[in-house]
Amino acid sequence: MSFLPHPLPPSARAEITIEPITKDLGGFRVRRALPHIKKRMVGPFIFLDHMGPAIFPAGEGLDVRPHPHIGLATLTYLIEGSIFHRDTIGSAQNIVPGDINWMTAGRGIAHSERSSPESRQHARQMTGIQSWLALPRAHEETEPAFFHHDGATMPILTDTGVTLHLVAGEAFGATSPVHVFSSTLYADITLTAGAAIPLPDEHEERAIYLLSGSVEIGGETHTAPTLLAFRPADRITIRATTNARFIMLGGEPVDGPRHLWWNFVSSSKDRIEQAKQDWTSGKFGLPPGDDQEWIPLPA
């Protein structure tokens, strides 16, 4: 089945190339691509972490204690492994590769992310993408909500050497069932060596995060892990020089600057100060079933 134009147009080069900052959290490696000094946001995306690969022996696992958020939506997408999510509105959901966990923090929510007791019974590996999307000002104080989408319900587009899983937003005439608050692009792309795909040009801000392999764009070769951001009007064609996998992301710019402090995003510095007090005082609450510990406010 073909969904791509043929032949593909020649490509401009990437405007910005970012090598993510790597942190080792006790055997759990995280590569942070956004925010970065070269690029704070891409469309609504204000935070992008490439988690893993983490290898957990039997009996061990991920334990991200309850912590708060405001003014954003979190999007969890796994390549391998699993995570069990709990939050203060009562959600309790396991996520596996291909599924989408979308949590709208709005005026305030707290959640935890852990390995389930079942998954801890055997050794396993986990890799995924954790991203935050800043909410438009009109929705920064919306009611918190949580939505889980089974991977089988998500659009999948295929072409010669190309497989596209549309995670959120719109691309190539397809629309994801994930509810977004502004124009959004988020897709998981796999290319075999020699295959190519254009970057949709209907989104003003666009980037790709290269998970594995290498690609050629405008005569330049890029190797994973790398975030590449592009100019709004440029035509971009991404061609795999080896088997490659990457995330397309972007959308319309947010309506004004955003402040980011710890897990809080807001157009108002005063609102972030209030969120600090609310977490310290216990106003956020803790997730049912995971209320015995939490991450304290950073000093």
C-alpha cells in the first residue's frame, strides 16, 4: 500500500542538530533531547526523554515515586518493556509497546510510574520515549484527565520500506484518536536501508529524534541518537542509509513563552510558585494504591 508521493522531492538540510544529554540513573540511562540550549521547544513539545535501554534483573524494576505536574500533558510511548501508571484521579494502567498513555495535568495531578509485580518476576529490557506537551493558555488550568489507547487502535501506514505508526495528531491524511489541544505531529517511523519519507509540511515546527540507525538529509548523514530540527518552509526528505527508526514530532508554536521548573510548566511564574507550595502542603494528594512515598520538592 502506497501513501507517499513518488518521486520524493530533494531535501534541504537540518537547521539544528542536537546531541542529547545522557544521564545514568543507577543503571537506567536517559537521553534528554528537549529542552536544550539550542532549542527549547518544537511545537508544543517542551520535554523529550529517550529512556533506556534499561536492563532489569528479575526482582528489580522501574520505581518513579509519585510526583506532581501542572500545565502540560505527558505522553508515554514504549519501544520495549512495560510501565504501570497510577495517578491522583484514580487511573491504574499498564502500558506496553505500541500503546499510548496520555495524561493531561491541567490544574494539577500527581502520578507514579513503576514496574508491575508481574513484570518483576523475570529479567527484561525497557526502552521508550517520555514527552511533555505544553498546553495552550486557555487549557493550562483544565481538569486533569488520563487516557489510554491500545496500540491496535492507532493508524499504521505502510509503503515500500516504510512503516509509520501515528501516535498523536495528523500526518499523511491520517488522524490519531489521541485528543490533543493544538496542531500536533507525533509518529514512530521505521525505514529499511535505502527507503525514504518526506517530513509533512503542514506543521510549522518540525523535528525528528533518531532512535537507531543512520539517515541522510540534504546530503548530510546523521547517526542515532540525535534530534534534528528543521526550518518551517523547507522541504525535507529523510532517507535511511542503514535500517533506521525515528520519531517525527512538531506542531504549531505555543501561544507565548513557557516557564519550566522541575515537573511544572506554565505561562506564569507565580503559578509555578503556587504549585511548589501545593506539593509541599499535600494539596495535590497521592495516587490510590501508591500513597506511601513520594518525591519531595527539590531544594
